[in-house]
Amino acid sequence: MRVVTFKISEELLEMVDTLAQATGLSRSALIRRALILLLKGEVEDRLHVERKVFKA
């Protein structure tokens, strides 16, 4: 796995840490999971739009 560095606000970091602690995930695992869910959702949204376009 590669290391990625990025900047986030203190408020967002606190939210990440709170949820990570509540779920028993590490900070990195939580961020990975959130990115995966976001990206899957984006792909599904785009496929849904493309299906509508091709049906018309």
C-alpha cells in the first residue's frame, strides 16, 4: 500500500477520529473505507445517468 499525505481541517479530523474510535477502525482504515464508498457511489451514479441516456 502507498502512503498519501493530504490536508484537512481540525474539525474534519476530529470527526474522522471520533468515528474511527466508535467503529474500532484506524484513522487510515476509516478514510480508505469512506473513499471506497464515495467512489463506488460516483461510479453507480454515472452508470445510472448513462443508462438513462442510452434508453432515450
